[in-house]
Amino acid sequence: MNKFPVTKAVLWIGAGVFLGYLVWWVAPKYFRGQEDPRSAEHLSKVAAELNRSVPVMIDKETELLPVVGAPGMLIYNYRLVSYSAAQLDHEKFAMGAKQRVVQGACNAPETRDDFLKQGVTLRYSYYDKDKQPIATVDVTPADCGF
């Protein structure tokens, strides 16, 4: 009996086991594709990436504070650096902000395609200079016609 065919068979079996293990390890990730864009895990990763550059002034009156990822929602927190909550009409502010943020979110490819079309709600929370709440505005996929 020749030892060469047995050695060759063992090598093929070993290669097959290795290949099977590789498929078992990689296939779920391949077939699953990306993680669920609505998951808290995914949105928390997005928030962590955004938070690498906060706080940051958006304009002379508005500061972006840390962003939060929650199930199905990405929450942007803003502080109006020159206003106190007592100085503002909260309902009027919310109505004006809703119009602006819906238009901006629905028209910006990043927010529209990466979040709203994926079923993610974008929440914009506004705080005064002392971090007291002023208003919260949600932009849902329905606001953009999705």
C-alpha cells in the first residue's frame, strides 16, 4: 500500500475542513450584509463617529452636542448658546424648526438615503444656553414621502 494517496487524502480533508470553517465564519456576515440600519447598535456606531467632532458650532447661535443612537432613531442634540428657554415661544420655535429640519433632512442625500429611506427617525432636540429643553422635532420617513 502506497502512503502517498493517504497523505494526499488527509491534506484534502484538512483543506475541506478549513474551507468549511471559513465558509461557516464568513457566510453569515456575507448573507446578512450590513447590520440593520435601524438597530441601536448600528445607530450608536453612527453617533460615536459623529461625536468624534463634537461639541462643534454649527453657526454663531447653534452648537451641536453629542448625538445619541437609539432603536430606530438618531438623536441630534443642539444648544442655542445665546438664548434661555424663558426667552422663546416653544411652540413657535418647534413649528419653525420642523419646517427647516424636514426640508434639510429630506433633501440631503446623507440623511435621506442613509437614514430616512431605511426607516430611521431623525430627532432634533434643542436646548437653551443652560441646557434646559426648548423643543424636540422628529423627522420621520413619512415626512419625506417614504
